[in-house]
Amino acid sequence: MKWYETPESSNIVAFAYSPKLTALFIEFKEQRIYEYAKIPKKKIQEFRKAESKGKFFHAIIKTKYKCLPLRDRLNYNRSELPLESPQLHFPGI
């Protein structure tokens, strides 16, 4: 899974999308990574194209999709997170 850096964002460091899980992973500057569940690929395409990732996130993703905090960035590098591992994801979704 590829991570996309967002240096233009004041809040979001990077994001990645798993089509297999239909899950969006966002790393925030507050040093946490969150998973947002059941996000259609079309919304991810809109998010990638959004001029302001933060505004899109707050208006569309944060308000409409379930969230699961994953790991503290201080203890884990995002490349070390087993994001395709089912035990990290929402049970029963």
C-alpha cells in the first residue's frame, strides 16, 4: 500500500488507501494514525484531488465514516504497520 505525503496540509502528514479493505489510513501531525472504514474508492479519488485535504477530511470523512485509532507514530514507523492484517480492523464491519 502506497502512502501519499501531504506537505501542504497543516494537519495531515500522509494517507494510504486499501481497496481490499476499503479503508483509508491517515497519519496526523499529532503523531497518530487512524483508519476510516468502508470508504468508496470514488471518495478517495476526491480526497486525493482536494485542494485542502483537511477541509475535505473534516467535511466528508470525519463526519460520515467510522474511525479506529491504530498506533502512536512515536513507537511505530508507518511502513512497519501491518495495515492489511485483519486483527487491526473493525470487527464485524
